[in-house]
Amino acid sequence: MDVTLFDFDLPEDRIALRPARPRDSARMLVVRPDLDGDAALAHATARDLPDFLNPGDVLVFNDTRVIPARLHGRRGEAGVEVTLHQHVGGTSWKVFARPARKCRVGDRLVFGELAASVTAQGDGGERTLAFDVAEEDFAAALEQAGIMPLPPYIASKRAVDALDEEDYQTAFADRDGSVAAPTAGLHFTDGLLAALDARGVRRQGVTLHVGAGTFLPVKATDTRDHKMHSEWGEVSAEAAAWINAARAAGGRIVAVGTTSMRLLESAVDENGILHPFDGETDIFITPGFRFRAVDVLMTNFHLPKSTLFMLVSAFSGLDMMKRAYGAAVEKGYRFYSYGDASLLHRPTAGVTDGSEDGADKS
């Protein structure tokens, strides 16, 4: 599909630089394509989520934890910045480097007490670094040398500070490995989780370690020519069996964030049965994709022509999402990682935008 189909006007001041406080006070636009006219869009807040779910529904959240993946250092006398984005084994990581020309194979980079050698060179500023530290000591060394990897749309406007160390971790954060937060999870508080429990909504964790590739712009003019970076994910056998049983009992699967959705849709079969998953996925969801695992999606507002706006357009329909985003801009909703939420429903008749298959799976 033509990438320009996913463009829309987004004033720069709609990109949130700080989260809502408290977290569940963030606004939430509820999108129900099966309803007519104005009823298709409802304005609420994140703390109203239990009102839109049913007893027996299952929230599937991503339990990944963001690591301090951005490093500032030097190559000789030249300053360099790298952002870790994919673990390749031991203490070797693929990174995005700036300026990339300062990071050639064989070069040594120093980030305070942490040093690394460039072992491979990829496209678009990607490099592979081998860090000079014992594997069991790497996490502690990174905590000392690294900073929270806020998205460039925020980091270009203000410095990372101590507040971000808590603000950019979700309520579900448990397993180290992401270099970007699964931001739909940022809206949950203890109070909201208690209200969901009281409503009879259950929850289950999966893991997808989010890579920095999520921030890369789509440079292709046709979605078929865009290549997603792969990310590691896991759906345990216990989680798969539990989710399958909940769905068989009539519960809807509510993905908390596009990362949870992408992992679930990577692990499901043609008949809608979820299987254990442990590996890489580079699934790219665009209109025409047939969803088999997820019934409802809670997610933040995404940027024009981004792969994530393509995903939500596949889920609720391109025309519907353009209308919803237009209303969000008009009503002052806050966009992107620290912004407001949307609760998206899938049309019961399916989405007909686009004629291509709409996804690639690894």
C-alpha cells in the first residue's frame, strides 16, 4: 500500500513530553467501528477501562523492562552516541550509532568505565559492539554508564532526568531487555488494577523486548518494501494454555499495547489457537491482515506514516482511524510514548481496507 495513505496532520505540540499524573488520569479515546455516527467514538480516561471490559476478558500485557540503553562516549577525541537495540549473544549488541562514520569495524569506543569494540557494520547507522566486561557484570555496568533511551521525539526537546527512570517503566516491568517502553502499560496504577480485578477482568503476561527499530521512519513509498527489525519474544506454554482456555470460555483477548499484539499474532495459528513461542519476530501488520488472536487493543496515539499507525489502521480500519485521530487532534489528546491512550475494537465483519495479505512473519 502507498505509505502516504497513512499520513495525517499532527501539530508538534501534541507530542507529550511528560506523562499524565497520576498515570490513570490519561485520556482514553474508545473506538468502536461497529457503532454508527458519533457513537463510534467515546471520550474517557484510562481509569474508566473497567467500564469497557467484561468479566472474563483477559488483559495480555508485556512484562519487559527498559534498560538504560543509550550511551554517550568517545572514539579517540570524537564524541559518539549509541543506542542498544538487539542483543546478539554474550556482551555483543547491535546498536544504532551517531555519527556512524565515526564507528568503523575495529574501532574502540569508551563510555566512561565501559568500553567496547566495533565488530560489524550494518545499514542505516547500525553497528555491532562487543563490550569489554564479563557477561555477568554487563547489566550492572550498563546501569552505571547508560541513560534511559527516551524516544527521539522527546529526547530532542529536553534532557533525560531522574523522573524518567520511573516514568518510562510500566507497572508490569519485570524482565530486562527493552530499549523502548511498551507504552500502553504506562497508564496502569495499583488502583486501576484493583478495579479491573473487581470487575472480573483477568490478566496474563508475555514478553517482547522492544528494539529501537520501533522509532525508525518508514522510508519506503510502498509498505511491501519496508523491512521491520526483528525483536525477541516469549509466550510460555502456561500463558498460551491459559489464554486459550479463557478465550474458549468466552473471554475477549485485550492486548495492552502493540508489542503484546504483535507477539500474540506471531504465536497464533490459522485456527486462532495460541502456541508457545520463543524466538524472533519481525511481523509487520498492515491493512488486509487477518487478526486471529486479539479482540481489543489498548494503545497510545502513534505518529503519521509509522508502522504502528499502519497496525491500528489494520485493526480498526484506515478510514475509522483517520477519523479517530482527527478527533484526537481536535480535542487536544496527547500523542506518543508519554501521551494518552486509545481503546480500539475490531469490526465484527472484519476490516476491508487494502487487498494485500498485510503482514510478514518471521
